[in-house]
Amino acid sequence: MARASKFTAADRRAAVERAFEGTESPTSVASALGVHLTTLYRWAASDTTDDPGPAPTRLVHATQKLLEHSDYGDITVEAVAQHCGLAARTAFHHFPTKRDLFQAAVNDAATTLIDRMAARSEQATWPDDPLGQLRSFLHIAAAIIYDTPATHVLFRNIGVPRSEGTAEGWHTDFVVAIEQLLHRAADAGQIERYTDVAAAAQLVTGAMRGIHTAVFDGASPDVALDLVDRVPLLIPGPGPA
């Protein structure tokens, strides 16, 4: 029979907060508690529960967390494994190369974002006009992004090599969706009929990425959402009849 831990869930949660959210270092907290440093990382990775989850999931989430303060070139697979209390050999068993692990972390963030956007879109009340639909689409996307911390890996320049995975596909689909809405807006006379829709869609996408990056760098999400609602104003109107 496994020996019961002398640390309650509340104890573990408090230790994680001291080590990773306060002014103390993980090493000093582990020493004060009389536990190994990897135990402290395991508590953090398991969200203070006794079921830390499958190793690949733990590694992916640990990678996303470490990328909040470091770049691809600064983090090793060994550091990721240590962060979630796993052996390095376990990490390499699931992800043979560093690139495989980090791309999995980026693709996981994109997949989570897509799923949450789809769920929110199904619940939304959509305007009848194309520009209104574009504004709602951009607002929903931004709100989900700001509510999903892991998606910072999709917008900050953290040096993860590009791939043909979910993240790149999501970006392409986002631009295509904006193009389609702009074509409808042109047909409805809401924007100049001769607008270069492809270029305008890239402009809107670039503006959105810039706003999202600012939020993950510390800007106010509320202010960002207000700016997002104004992004469609970048597209020229039909002008006088």
C-alpha cells in the first residue's frame, strides 16, 4: 500500500504558489518543506491533484508554461521534463526531438483555440450584415485567445520552428474566413467594391496579431477587445454614391 502523503492538497497548492507565483525560489521552498525539487515540479504540473495526467500532456503543458518567460533556444527537453517531474528519457520516448515536443505544444494550443472558438460561435447571435459578422468573428476569436493563456505561443515570437501542423493551418483558415466575409461585404455595398480583398484580409490579420501580441506582453485585454471591435474600420467604405 502506498504511503499517504503528509502534505494535504491545500499544502501542495500553497507550496506551488510560493515557489512559482511569489518571491521565493522553487529550490528554497523545496528545501524548507524537506521535499525534492522534482516533487515540487510534480505538484505544479499536476495542478495539486494526485493524478498528474498522461506524460505527453504534462510535457506539452509544461512546454507552453516555460515559453511564457523563455524562448525556444533557451529551453531544453531536460528542463521541460524536470518542470513536470518526469525523467528526460520519458520525454524523449514520447517526443524523439526537441522540435517534435515544441511543435506539439504549439499545435495543442491551436487545437484548443479552434475547439473553443467553434463552441463559442455556435452559442453566439450573429448579425445579418457581413461587416457585423466580421466584427463578431474577430471579437469572439480575441476573447477566446485572451481566455486561453497557452495560445500565447501562437502570437509571440518565441522561435519555435514553423511546421505544416495545426497552428499554420489555423492561421490560413482565419485569413480565408476574413476574405469570405469581406467579399460578402463588397457584394452588399458595405465596403468599396474594388477593394483588394486578399490584401485587406492580410491587413486585418496583421492588426489582430499585433493586438494579441500586446496583450500577451501585458496590455489590457479589455482595451484590446475595444480595439478589435474597431479593426473593420480599416477597410474603406463604399464612398459617396
